[in-house]
Amino acid sequence: MAKIGFIGLGNMGGPMALNLLKKDHKLKVFDLSKEAMQKLEAQGARRAGSAADAATDVEAVITMLPAGRHVRAVYLGELSILKAASSGTLFMDCSTIDVATARAVAAAAEKAGFAMVDAPVSGGVAAAEAGTLTFMVGGTDDAFERARPVLEHMGQKIIHAGPSGAGQAAKVCNNMLLGITMIGTCEAFLLADSLGLDRQKLFDIARNASGQNWSLTSYCPVPGPVPTSPANRDYKPGFTVAMMLKDLKLAQDAAQENGALTPLGAKAKTIYEAFDEAGQSGLDFSGIFKMLEQNARKSDEE
């Protein structure tokens, strides 16, 4: 098994690192949260004193960080992990960030003589804990093949999307679509309510008809039809409103930078912004149903 440095032990990174420990990898971990490091240390990981320390004397480094600015700081800052790493170290950034940052960091790694992939994930906290994440990977064929065995110990589907930055491009497109379809699914249930159609009946019909989609069948935004969905635990995340809004903003930034027209993506961003500003950033993103339902009631009362 490999010696791996893991930087970023949040809601996603922590479970991912734990799954690597379960596969007998030797981990050196770093996070700004001492508590997060203590949890992994209790499971057999070694605590690093800094991000640079985590990248020292290991075969591979995985980063799982909140945003592009954090990734730039860790890879390109004064205490760059690229400067600390040994020759031959493989870098895997699993953060969800903008494509430009992913490509800039990969170029810096290549210039320093390292192989690197951008490998954002899909599946949320539940999949991170279960080791069933989907990885969308950008990088060279050789870098992808080197990364695959490690990623397979944290995920179920490992897909090579293309050259550096392609993983982030795939993630931003996928999550824009997810945000749109979740809102559409919520609206379908609200319309069903107004027409007196039973929610379970709509679910049973739509999942076997042309309206079938993941937001309906796997993550249904109303209580009842899918017992494992957050709707059945008062929208406890899951995948938070804040995380969905972050991805929708990344999608709109990418669309503007590249001249792509995404009117539904822009509208989805506006809707999630309103929900976030209402103090619901920590709720599961499928909880957008609650806001749309409240808006519908206000409209009926006026």
C-alpha cells in the first residue's frame, strides 16, 4: 500500500481519508482543525505539522479544500507543497474549484516535474463515507492510471474526463444540471399538490416515465417516496445549499468566461441564492422544496 499525504479533512475529506486507512494505506494528514486530525490519528494516521509536511516523504498527495484560493495557496504559495515533495510524487486535487485554477496548478506541477490530476467528486457525504464516490478526473493518461488505484479505494466510479481541468469542467456541468433538475422536480410536486395528485402516485408514475431523473428517484425532495433521501430527516445534509450555490456560481463564472448561454443555470443560481440568504445555507440542497412551497402559499394568499 502507498504512503499518502492527505490535506483537508472536512465533511468530505475526513471520510475519504478514513477509507484509505481502511485499505491499509499509510496516511500523513493535515487540516487547520486539530479535532479533524485527532479523529484520523485515532484511526492510525500520522499527524503532519503543516501542509508542506504532509507532502514530505510520501508517494502521493491528495488535497480536498474549500475553494480555488485555498488550492492556489497550498500549491503555489510561499510554503508550496510542490517545493516540499520528493521526486515522483503524484498529486491529486479532489476539491471542487474553477477550471482556470485547476489548469494553473497542474501547469505548475508539471513545470516542477510532477504528475497531477484534478479529480473532483460527486455523491456527497454519504458516498464519501461509503466509499462509493464518482471521480471525474482531468490529466494525462499516465497520471490517470497512476491515480486510479488510489481513487478506487475511495470511490466506485473513476472516469477520465480528459486533460488537466476536464475533471472540474465535468463537475461544474454536472452540478449545474443537478441544481436545475432538483428545482424542476420540486416544482412538479408542487403542481401535483395544487392539482390534488398524491405525491406517491406522481413519484410512481414519473420514475417510470419521461420525467425520470436522479433528483426524483434517488434524492426525492418530498418526504415518503425515497426513505433514504434527506427529505425524510428534515433535510439534514447530504449536500448543503451552500455547496450547491458554490457550484452554481462556478458554473456561471465559467459560462461568462467562455461565452456559453445558460439561462436555466443562471435562474437556478438566483433561486439558491435567495434560499441561502434566508439563512438556510446548512440545509440539504433538496430543501429548496420548502422555500418554493412557502412562495406558492404566499402567492395563493395574495
